[in-house]
Amino acid sequence: MGRWEPGAGSRLREAALALYLERGFEQTTVADIAERAGVTARTFFRHFADKREVLFDGAAALEERSVAALEAVPAAASALDAVVAALNVTAEMIGSDRDLARKRQAVIMANAELRERELIKFASMSVTLADRLRARGVGDLDASLAAEIGVAAFRVAFEQWAGATGDGELRDAIHTSLAALRTLTAAD
Amino acid sequence: MGRWEPGAGSRLREAALALYLERGFEQTTVADIAERAGVTARTFFRHFADKREVLFDGAAALEERSVAALEAVPAAASALDAVVAALNVTAEMIGSDRDLARKRQAVIMANAELRERELIKFASMSVTLADRLRARGVGDLDASLAAEIGVAAFRVAFEQWAGATGDGELRDAIHTSLAALRTLTAAD
DNA sequence: ACAGTGATGTCACTTGATGACATGGGATCC
DNA sequence: GGATCCCATGTCATCAAGTGACATCACTGT
């Protein structure tokens, strides 16, 4: 491959994010992105399944690592605790680059299609975690619920964190969210 | 309008559901639906924002009535209890026609785009309920969380109910789901 | 040098979605 | 009753997303 030039994949990713920020997601066509990246539109689709996926193709890696984290939790831990451990790892990965997270989140929140896709990614993580819990012997319903509410708590915390102007840690936001969750369900 | 003929809206809805069941969602084009309903494709888009929305345009009414149910809950009730009351009303509406629910669910589960859209509808309900909780004086975080976990419990129960071959009541499934949720968060 | 492999370009096409404009029939008002 | 208005729809044109088929060119290893 001769001298090193950034692959078309990363050039496309950068071009897309820049355009989404400059003029908005809907106002950006695949042709625009491809042009800025110096390739054809056809090539764009060889790297990304669709226009949205550019912003989400990191999710797979995220999921992978949080699953690994879940596996590392002692079997004695409760289902919810195991999920929380996995999500804390996720939080560390995301939380390490707050500026990028904010930019990305701004683009996503400005568009319905992207908000949908983001929810899907969270849901996908929830399903994956639930599966792993089942593999550990957790019951069907409990596995689904533990994963769902863990991810819900994470998501609420994340949204607050990514939107807030302050500079608290994502990890702390999650902790607060989980504590609130316990109080809510305990109160009867 | 002369004698009564079903409006184009309902004809389109029926045509679409039939085709989605017969040959699948992706294999059905808007042109197909329009033809079966006796209108042009352009008219389809005057009734539905997109091909998916045909299956989801009842969601608004559902949301409306569950909000009304939430408003009817005494202010003294806990946030989660209020959400549960709202969801029980939703359950009654959905649960009244299990056959339709199953057909619809079969179509939705067979397609990724439709699963996405369904999650969005649930998310939308969650946001709406959270807003109403805030209007009642519930704190920001608590409102989001109560709505999220209530809806999550509902969704898990609903999916199990709509997929199961047995004939339990949706209401019971929700109750079971909520009980499990409380146990999960209590265990510490 | 040669065959193979992979990434890209080119072309053609289907489908989803939307804007602009025409029209026909029912409802409304005088 | 007839002029008029409005709404639903049809018609036409167009753009953008996405995909399949095939050609090309650079680089790889032998």
C-alpha cells in the first residue's frame, strides 16, 4: 500500500462527522460525504451500511468489551451488580473523550432517525448482556429485566452527562442514577 | 361523501398489513400497498409518513389515554405506582385483541427497521410519562427513571405475552415482571 | 513476469420520499 | 339552483438511499 494514507474508512468518518456538524444530518447526502473524502458514493456503502451507521460503528467494540467485563464479575454477584460492572467499563471508554461524546451527542439529538439508532444500540447492548446473564444461570425474566434497568439507568445518566455544561464524571452520574433507581423501587 | 366507503386511510392500513403478512415488510413496496388499496403511491404518503408508520399510528392514541390514566392517579401515590397505573390502562387496550397484537408483533419482530420503530414508540411513551411525572412535582432524575423502568417492565412482559403460545393475561405478566424488578433491585 | 486478491470506480436500476400543480366532486353560502 | 370554496386525490418531476454487476488498477507473493 505504498506510503501511509488514512484509509477511506476513516476519511469517510471524518468527512461525515464534519458535514453533520456543519449543516446537519439530513442536509448531508452520501454523495457530499464521499466527495469530501475523495471517493465515490458507492464506496461509502462499502464501508458503512448506511448514513447513520457512521456515528455508531464503534458500538460493537463497546459491546464486546463490556461483555468481557461482565464475564469477569464473580459468579456470586447479583445479576444487577454484574450488569453495573459491565456498564462501568463502558462508561470509562466513553467518558475518556468528553468533547467527542458531546459533539456526537449534539448531532444525534438533533435528528429523529439518529435518536432511534442510538436507542437501538442501547437495546442491543441490553439484549447481549441479558444473554450473558442467562449463560450464567440467571433466570429468563430476571436476565432481561436486570439488563434493561441497568442500561436504562446508564442511559439516563449518560444523557444528563453528555448534555450538562458542568464537568462531573460519568461514573458518578451512573452511581447517582442507580441509587435513585433503588430508592424508587424500594418505596412501596 | 355519498354512501359510506371506508376511507383511503383504513383501506391502506388493511392492504399494508395483509401484504406485510403475506410476503414480508421489505418485500412489499408502497406501490403495492397503494395498488391494493386502489389509490396512488403519492396518496399513501398523504396518509402515512412512511411505510413503517402504518403499523404504529395507533401509538398516539395509546399514549394519550395512558397519560389520562396517569393524571387520574392520586398525587400521593409513588412515581412508579403512577406509571404502573398508566401502563395497566395501556395493557387493557392492547390486551383486548390478542390476535391482532400477535399478527402485528409477528410482522414487527421479523424486521429490524420495525423493531427499531417499536422501541421508539415505547421510548416516546416513556418520555411523555416522565414529563407528566415532572409536572406532578417528581424530581427530574426520578421522573426519567420511574418512567424508564416502568416501561421496561411493561415491554418485557408484553414481548413475552405477545410471543407466548399460552393464554395468560397481559395484566398478570406485567404484575409478575414488576415483582421481579423489585426483587432484583432490592437484593444487595 | 504472472496470477491472484482486494479496494475502488462506473453504470444501471429499484425504491422511498417530497414538491408543484391540476382537477373533480361534495359541502357551503347567497 | 348555481357560483364558489375546499379537500382528497391524481399526475408529473425529481432527489436521495441503497444495491447488484462488472471493469480496473495497484499491490502481493511466488
